[in-house]
Amino acid sequence: MSTAAPETAQRTYPAYSQPLWRRLLASREAAVVAMVLIVYFYGYSNIPYFGDTLTLTYILIDMTTILLIALPMTLVIITGEIDLSIASVVGLSSAVLGLLVQDGAPMGLAVLVALLVGVVCGVFNGFLVAYVGLPSLAVTIGTLALYRGIAVGLLGTEAVTDFPANWTEQTSKVLGSTGIPTFMLVFAVLAAIFVALLHFSPFGRGIYDIGLSPEAAEFSGVNVQRTKLILFVLTGTVAALAGIFFTLRFGSARGDNATGLELQVIAAVLLGGVSIFGGRGKLAGVIAGVLLIGVISSALRLEGITVNVINIIIGLLLVLSVLSPSLLAWVSSVSNQRSRRNSSTGPSPAPASPASPNSH
């Protein structure tokens, strides 16, 4: 009997065909991080006041709402679904918070109820998508209008502004002389939780499996329905938290708060390298994509560029980021076809000379 040790199984995934350093650096996420650094240091060197800590503070405060919602939205899009109702959940949680404060409820209780509103909205979306089987695009377009209508119906055209100063001041406080808002600590904790959930847990691997093939994920043991429900609940809850921050930051609760925010969140997620078709994406790239939008917008505003032009630039950047994978795949396919064609049309072997009659 042979005593030779069994051969070690070879990795066959394409992702492991390159060294670790190349997989980390030669990626869309690394490219987005590099763009953030390039734009920031260019502005730091060439744009007056851009390098001030005050500018950093306002960039982070302006992008906090998008940063928060982009975390669960990334997981939802990786599964191949989408949630367009997030901005309406922000507005609804803001309206509920304002209504309760207006009625004299303690601030802590009002914040808790506003968060529960987000949970309920997420459960409703997730149930319709995961268990009823309706398309998430259709469901969340409907709930976008539903939640916004309820929010406006609660407050009408009225704005509630009577919030305790010790709560509103928390949104503008910074950590010493760093210019980093203290609320970014909350974001850092949530980001660490979502990174661990997506990239270092069986639940996260199930999310990628669902995005690649829900049927295959089901056969491999992933509870697809429960996973989708949990993700929509997380999205609703974090959107409600973002609504509370949004309300306290501006000191105003209105039913139309954050209108159109869902487009900015989705743009940041796609810019960060997440595939709209599901199955691919990393949270590091998404966070960098949000910061890239914030840094570019701030730099252009300080240069006197109008909002319309800024939106055009961000839109073009998003279109290029969405097209780039298809373009690179096409270039690679053409290159491989040419290589195969050249190898198949190489020099043919010389024909054999006929046998001499005297050889017999």
C-alpha cells in the first residue's frame, strides 16, 4: 500500500490566481481610495481653505447621513435587490420624532420610537420582497410614496424646531482639534459591525451567494427569505437613525426631509464598486465612494462651481464606474480572442517529402 501523502487541493477560484497584494491594490476599491486621496491632497495644496479642519468637519457632517445608509444598502444590493424607500424612511422617522417632541414626550423615548418606525418599515418591505416574492424595485417604489405620504400627513407643512440644545449640539461637536465629528464614532462602530457581518461571517457569504444565484444559495443551505428580511430590517433601522441625525443636525423635523437622498446613496454604493446585478462589492470601496463624492463636491464648491455642474460631474463619474467593468471585460475578451487566433494561425509544419523510388 502506498504511503504517499495525499495531494493538497488546489484553489480554483479566479480571485486567488494573483498574489494577495495585487488582489488588494489592483481592484476597483483601491482605485476609488486612490481617487479620494488624489482629490483631497490636490485640494489641500491648491484650493484656499480646503485644507482647514473646518472643511474636513463639514465634509464628514454633510456625508454622515449617506455614510450610515450606505452600509446596509451595500448588503441589499449585493443580494441583487434594492431599497428606494430609504429617504422616505428618513423623512418618516424625522416626522415622528418631531411630533413626539412637540407633544412633550421625553427626547430619549422619541428617539426610540423613531427607530422602531424604521424597524417596522424594514419589516414591511422585507416581508413583501422575501416572503410574498414581489420585486424589490416595485415594492420600494410603492413604499417610497407610502412612507413619504404618511410623513407629510403627520406634520403637514409644519416644521418642528423645538429640540433640546444638548441633543442638537452633539451633531456638530468634534474630537479635539482633529476636525472629526464625534458622531463619526457611531458610524465607525456600525461600519465595523457591517464589515464583520459581510466579510467575516457565514451570513455574509450567504449574501454573496444570493447575489450570484438565489437558487444555488438555497440548495447550499442559505435561508434566502430570512436573509433578505434581515437586510431590509437593517436598512430601515439605519435609515431611521440617519433620520434622527438629519433632524438634529438641522434642528428641524419635516415630512419632506431628505427628499431624493436615495439616489445619492445608490450612486455612492455603485461608485464604490458594488455591482447593481448583485454578487460583488466591498464596504471599503463604498465608504471610499461616499467620501469621494463629498471631497469632490466640497472642492468644486470652494472653486465657485455651481451645484448643477457638480451634479453633472458626479453623474459622469457614476456612469463611468458602472460601465468600466463591462468595458474591461470586453477589452479582455477581445485580447484573449486575438491571442487564440494568433496561436492557431502559427507556422504550419513542412509537408513530408515523397518517398524515393529507390527506397524499395
